[in-house]
Amino acid sequence: MTKKNPNALAPDHWIWSKFDELNAQHFRGQLEPPQEILRLQSTTWAALTVNTMANGTPCRLIWLDGEALDTDPSVAADSLLHEMVHYELAAQANGDGDQTHGTRFVVRADEIGRSLGLPSCCLPGFTAEQHLQIARIWPKVQRQAVQITSAK
Ligand SMILES: [Zn+2]
């Protein structure tokens, strides 16, 4: 019997319904649920990791900022959506766990962003390097930009 990771979120945690909701909304429900969604301790980062299990199948894990999970569900949900884009791209690339924010990521993020009324990662007047920085924190930074603009 495999030992459960103590940081794994329980099957009845709200994040799992959020995964299903975002999957249906943006990925036509085609993403297989990851093996685990886990809580990261004392960090603001989120991540997708892909390992190959002994039987050869990929083991995909989504890690989310533990503090956001407890105190700011909308930030945790945005982090989840970000990782789900990596997840989809990783699945298309046969599970290479691609964590980059290159063209493939930006195209997909912007497609989802448009449906949410969010600005593109490629804001005019910014360099390619800055677009990459923006993509790295998509969609949180786009939401903040919309809030700032609408507060004017
Ligand atoms: Zn990322």
C-alpha cells in the first residue's frame, strides 16, 4: 500500500470541485484529474510536477500555495487555472512536464483569458522578456490590471 503524502488535499476539499469546474469551463472536461493536489508550505509558488511511476504511467501532481488555499480561494483558483494550462500542454507533449511560459503557454493562456475578459499576456509596449514575466503570473496579474483600470 502506498503511503499518502501528508500535504495532499482530501478528496472532499473544495479545490477538487474547482478543478472539475475549470476543466469543464476551459478544457472541455478533457483533463484527467491529477493524482494529487498538494499544499505547498510557506511559499507563494504553485507548480505542476510530472514523474513517471514504476509501471510507466505519468504521475501528475499540482502544488498550490497553502496560505492562499486557506485565506484567498480566488487566488488559489487562479493558481490552479495557471497550472492546468501547464498540465494540458504537458499532456499534449506526452507528459514532459513543460514548465516554461513560451509561445504555446501564452497562446493558450490568452485564449482562456479572452473568455474571462482579461487582457493578453503580450501587452503592447512591453518586451518579449516582460511578456514572459507576465505569463509566469497569469492570470493573477491580468485580474489586477482589470481591477486597477475599472477603479479609475
Ligand atoms: Zn507557470
